[in-house]
Amino acid sequence: MIKFDNVSKRYADGQEALSDISFEVSRGEFAFITGHSGAGKSTLLNLILAIQTPSSGQLIANGVNLNRVSTSQIARHRRQIGTVFQNHQLLHDRSVYENVALPLEICGYQPNDAARRVRAALDKVGLLNKEKSFPDALSGGEQQRVGIARAVVNRPSIILADEPTGNLDTQTGDTIIKLLFELNESEGTTLVLVTHDNRLAQACSRRVHMSNGRLEEAT
């Protein structure tokens, strides 16, 4: 599903963000990427999303070689990935329903089909009764659940979560992690979660630990 094979990422100024990274995440697996701030975790996600390209090595995701993809292939590739952000990145002038529906609008879904998918996604995260609310009326945990609904509404094969509990208290964060585990188990979606919180990773059987752009441990 996702394979890093001796992947390195160097910037024009000579900075090396990643050095010879090799690991795999199988289809349907829930993997945690851990490490301190600046360890290279977010760079990994950017490479999977094809926002950046490797300087060397090979990166395969969903059967696509991300070292050599066209613009049209990148667009198709990203439609197969749902992303959950630390700061939610919701549109505050749009309702919960409209926020979740946005990926479907971009993909050109018909309104009836989009409505069915949006309400199914909101039901999964327990917010079906909030579809007419606006983000500012929701708690931080509820906003993050809207972000998760938006990530899964297109039924992607991969979900990337970048510090999804970073702005939440421990109890609310644990609720979000439990929800992600439930989605992984019920849908079989491959899930890659980036966190600096080692406590969260203890619940996961697949862990990749980063330090200074290098792979310290893969279990």
C-alpha cells in the first residue's frame, strides 16, 4: 500500500529532511509515525500526498510510483487520500454539512449521492444532528470529528492524520484516537497517524519512530 525504499529528501539549501528511509505500511494497517518536532514526520506525509517528491529512493503509494507522476496522476492520487489536520482547517463560513461535502463537490458528485455520503460520514463520527451548525458553535473535539468525516466522506483507501489530537485535552484526544481505530477496523482503510505523543502509539502494533530525519525504529 505504502512503501518507502531508501527515500531521502534534500532541499535546495542543502538541508536533508529525510535520510534513507525504508518501511512499508500494508493495506488496512493502522501505523503511527512518532518523533520529536522536526524529526521529519510531516515531510513523510507531504511525500505520500505528492506535495513534495523524493530526492532519491523510491516511494510507492496505492500502486503509484510517486517519483514520477504527471499532474493528472497526482490529482487522481490525492482523491484516494483523506487528510486530518491538527487545526481542523474547517471553513468557518460554511456549515458542518457543507464542510464535509467539499471533497465531493470538487470531485463532481451529484447532489443526491453527495448528500447520502455526507450524512453517512457524519453518522459515523456521531455528528449527524450537527449538520446545520457552523464550526464556531462546536467544541474542539467536535470540530476534529467534522474533519474526520470530511476525510472519510470520499471513501479513500488511505487516511493521513497529522497530529490530530495536538490541540485537544487528553480525554478528548483519546476519543478521537478511538474513533480512528473504529474507522480503521470497520472500513479497512489504511491509516497513517503522525504524533509526537509516544503514549498514543502504545496502542498500535505498527510504529515508525523518527529522529532527525532518520528511521530510529520500525516495529
